[in-house]
Amino acid sequence: MDPKSALAFDPVCGMWLEPDQVAVTFAYLGQTYAFCCAECCDLFVQDTNTFLVLLAHEPRESMGHRCPLQRRAPEGQERDAEGTP
């Protein structure tokens, strides 16, 4: 079993997140995306299609660093398709 299978991938900063590191999620077209911080989610919401294209064609992966945008959202915060908590 791939150890990353239990992890979530932040499509903005490229971090692999343990379940307890997911600060916010965003549901879009039946898929739920996980983010390390509200700022990453906000960037994704502002330009979702661009991030999806990048994710499909040029996935980036961090080396485990902290996201420079990270300012944690309230625990378990989820956003809807309009980006509102």
C-alpha cells in the first residue's frame, strides 16, 4: 500500500497533508479538495480551472515544508462552491 494513499494533496502549494493537517476543504464538481490553509483554498477558488489544469499536467510536490501562505482556518472548516465557509 502506498503510504501517500491516506494523505490529502493540496493542489495549490503541493503539500501532502495528514488528515489532521487539513485546515479547509472545497467541494467542486463532485470532488473534494483539501488545503493546508484558507489562503491556499482562496487561491484555488479564485482560479479553479487553472489549478485543475496544472494539477492534471504539472503536479507539483513540496518537500514537506510549511506552506508560506499558511494561516490556519478554524478546525474542520469546509467551503462551498462559492468559497464561503
